[in-house]
Amino acid sequence: MSTDRVAAARRWLEEYAPHPHPDLGRDGVVCPFMVRALRRDFVTMVAYDATGGDDGLAALARRLLDENLARARTLGPDRTYLVSMVVPQGRPDEELTAMVGRVHSILKPDFLAKGYMAGDFWPDHETVGLHSDTFRPFTSPLPILGMRPMVPADLRFFAKHEPTPASRLRCLEVYGQVFHGALNDYWRAEFGKVLADCHRELAGGGSE
């Protein structure tokens, strides 16, 4: 059964991420990043027996992150395309969805600090796209926990998807540390704008 679920997740990724989508709200493919990751065969997918609970899933994700960080030291610029995805199984999908959501929330601060984005995917995911509020980029046919290196364009995710100015500021501070001295003129200017907007919102009484 776990092999079938991993195969289904891989099939969804290959048919979805590197292709256009009518609801995307912009030209191009859903995820240009994944085009290169798949082409280089840098995407690792593993099954997880969810009877091991949240702690087991978090431990597996942290192990995969450590493996990616170690591998990154040998890859040069290609390290940007290292992706790992965990496909839990062994419980009903609604329980697996809740598990992925909880573990994602636990892992997110540590992963960001190490320059990685943690991703949560499941059926009917409510998060909207960056360019269209009718697009649901994190909707997948089954629950998946993913990770990939942070890239400068992730600034857009922090600006739109962080729920409060305070949480946005925390992510932006980490973003600034991860890319200190490495942003080009465009992304440095965009970072300055988003950071200034966040500080203004907080000064105006934005919620925690």
C-alpha cells in the first residue's frame, strides 16, 4: 500500500508542478523550480507509517533535512533543487491531513532557520495562490509533507501567506539572514519594501 501511495504522489507531482494550469493567474508552469528538480532527479519521496505518530514523522523529516544539507555541500548551485517529500499512510486521510498540518507547524521555524521551506499538501488545501485567489497550489490527491531549499522568490509567500504581521516579520528576519549579501538588486529592493510594510503594519497596531 505504501508503494502505491508514493507512486500516486510522484505521479501527481510530475503531472502537476512542471505544467501550466488554467487557474494559475500567470503564464508558465505551476512551479518552475520543480521542472529542474525533476529533470535532475533530485526529488526524494519516502513513505511513513503514520502509526508512529507525529514525533516519528517529525524525526523522519529532520533526518531527510540533515541528509539534504549534507548532500548540498557536494552539489554547488544545484543544491537549490534538492527536494524531499514524505507520504504518510496507515490511517484515514483526514487523520493524515491533520498530522501533516501539525508536524508542518512544528518543523517550520527550525527548517526556515536552516534555509529550507517545509510544505504541507493535502486534498482541498485552503491556501490560495500568489497570483490568483481561485488557485489552490497546495492541493494534492493525498496528504504529503515536503521540504525544499528556500529561494529568493519565497519572499512572496511570506508577504501573502503569513497570517499576522508578527509572524511575517519573524519569517522576514530569517529570510534576511539566509540571503544576507546574496540577493540581487531586484530582490533586495522587494525585501526592503515588504519589510517596511510589515513594520508599518505592526506600528499601526497589527495583531500578533
